[in-house]
Amino acid sequence: MSMSVPPAAVSPDRVTIGFLAFPGVTALDLVGPYEVLARLPITTVVVAATREPVRTDRGLQLIPDVDFDGCPALDVLVVPGGPGQTQACQDEALLSFVRDRSEVADTVASICTGALIVATAGPLQGRRATTHWLARAELRRMGAIPVAGRVVRDGKFLSSGGVSAGIDSALTLAADLMGPDAAQTIQLSIEYDPAPPFTAGSPTTAPPHIVDRLRAASRFAQ
Amino acid sequence: MSMSVPPAAVSPDRVTIGFLAFPGVTALDLVGPYEVLARLPITTVVVAATREPVRTDRGLQLIPDVDFDGCPALDVLVVPGGPGQTQACQDEALLSFVRDRSEVADTVASICTGALIVATAGPLQGRRATTHWLARAELRRMGAIPVAGRVVRDGKFLSSGGVSAGIDSALTLAADLMGPDAAQTIQLSIEYDPAPPFTAGSPTTAPPHIVDRLRAASRFAQ
């Protein structure tokens, strides 16, 4: 939590944003949007099935602030992805949490393969959404309508492309929540003036042999 | 650690990268480069004064893998920044760790105001380096030569601009370590094809009133 107060003391007039964590989540899927959104005058909670440390896909461990039962009402639910998404999509308690909280939240923001979790839980059925470029066919199999955009909105569902796209998505959401000045202040404070050393961030711009290599290694049918 | 092995079992023929954590570190300063570099076939450790959870500046808690004494030999030391940098620069144990490990590492990569820590510890004295745009004058006061670039190399010292610049820096370092194909594979796997919704990521492009607001709120003399 960004305030050092227990969940019960969360002020009801502040926006509360919950970041879902689960074993095998991709760290940047969660921390990218967290870094942007936690700079707003809001309350943030990292929420997981239990308050035990959560091991991300590469080993980094995060500590959840609250468990599912102890989670305050959420205005925004952020659902990251990662290799752990496969297991998360078979976890009834997690899917129920996503389904229940999506119903009352103003915004549900999925990052990367987090969209597959929201689709499996139900709320993205028949809706337009983006996801990691390798997971688009899988998203269709799960009942959503995959779109190739980096940040896509359909009603209260905001979805983003793979991993790093969560930063762009969170800046968009920050502007929706508190206006463009707030979002631009955050963008400048995190010096988000990206200058990738290669042009390889999308399957349409990366060298074909790099695209092929990742397709061959993907856990999703292509 | 990205391998589920204790520090003693770290293979000596693998590159080992240590990510320094301290109270008040900015989460994305650490996790941005971590997300890129942990995708290489290397060993990563998050290292802090103790193995107790580290609270980042916005509240998110990370668990270090090793403490200073238990840290294996590091080929690369990554030093993130954040508001906790002020306290870190007065912490003799932390400064000694940075000084000692910088001496033997092949690369010392600072992110954001992490450069102030490396400068205070000693190794950046008289060297060219970049940092968060609000901290350039402070970096000069600490004895380094501030440069306005997003990623700057001087000998074995790789420095980056504010917060999100660590992703660009880490892709540069990934290419140095394992070649451009490896770096591009990572860039595509994290879909790093940035599309910020505003043009506000640098003080030269952001609206002047946004720049002024952040200058006025900075903890550094401008």
C-alpha cells in the first residue's frame, strides 16, 4: 500500500487501485503501471490469494499488501500477465476475485496476458481487447475479440499489449482519472522519453528471425 | 535470484548481475532493468543490507535474495535511485559495498539518481554520467561530470536518465553482454515499442508549466 495504514483505514473518498499478484506474474507487468499510478494522489494495494511473498516469473519476490478477503473496494483493478497466467486461469478463487471486482470497478486494466485472465474469468467475453502479440490467437479462443493495438479500450475494460505496454496504458489511465496535466507530470517525473537502442519492439518491426524465434518458443499455439 | 539455488551454488561460469535495493528505492528503477537482464541466460540477485523486505518509495515491498556479506561475486552491479538515495548516500555500509563491488565488476550501471550513490561512493568522481534531469546539478556537486544523454557510458560505468531510462540502458547492456540478437529478442518479448500518450518525457519536450512544477517540488537545488 502506498500509505502506511492498514486496509481498514483506507479513506473512502480516495481512488483505490488494486494490482493483482500471483505466482509467475511478470514483474514489469505489475511494476510498470504501479510506478505510474502510485504517483497519483490515490491509494494502491497489491492483492494476492494470501499475503505470503509472491515469486514473479524470473524469481523476484514481492509482498502483497492484502489478500482477496482483506482487499478494500477497488475503483480500478489492474490484472498483469506472465507465464503464471496459465495457472491463474485454472485458479477458481483468483477467477472469482477478478469476476467479482470487475463487476463493481470503474476500470479493469489488463496488461499483456492479463487479458487472458479477465477473459477466462468472464468479463471480457465478446469484448475488444489487446494482449501480448504472441497471445492474440489464444485471446480469441478464450472468447474475446483480439485487436492489435498497444492500448485498447472497450467500455470500462482497458487492455494493453505485452509487458512494457502497461506503462503507456497507465499514463492513459492516469489522464482519465486525474487529467492530462497529472499524467504529463508523472511522465516527466519518470523521464519517459523512450529511446530503445533497437527497432525490435513489435512483430512488424523486429527482424523476421527474431519474430520466428519467439513464435517457436511461445507457450501459445500460433 | 532467478535460479532457485542458494548463492553458494551460483555457477562461476555464468554472468552474475546484482541489483542493489535500499529503503526508498524507486521500484521501476530496479524492475525495469531487472525485467530486461533477467531474460538473459545469467544469474540475478537482488542485494540489500539485510534480507528483510525493502520498502520502495511508493510502498511496494521487495524481498532481497542476499545481504551484502552473502552476495556472490558480481560481473555487473546495477544501482537504482529514488528518494531513498539521500539516505543511501549517508550509509557507510552501502557506500562501501558499492565501492568494493564497483572495483571488481566489469560494468556498473546506475539508473536515475543511482548515479549520485556511485558518485558519493567514489567510483564516478571525474567521470561523465547522466542521471535524472532534476539531479544533474547535484551530480556535479558530488564530483561527476553530468551529461544530458539518456544512456551514457564512460569506461565501465553505464549511467541512465530518470526511472524509465533504465529499460533502454539495460537493452544496451544486454547487447554488450550477449549480442544484438539477444537484446532484440528481449525487446520483442517485452513488446518494447513505446507509444507514450503525451510528449512530456523530457524537460525539453514537456509543457513548461509541468517542468516548472517538478523543479519547484524537487529535493535537489536547481
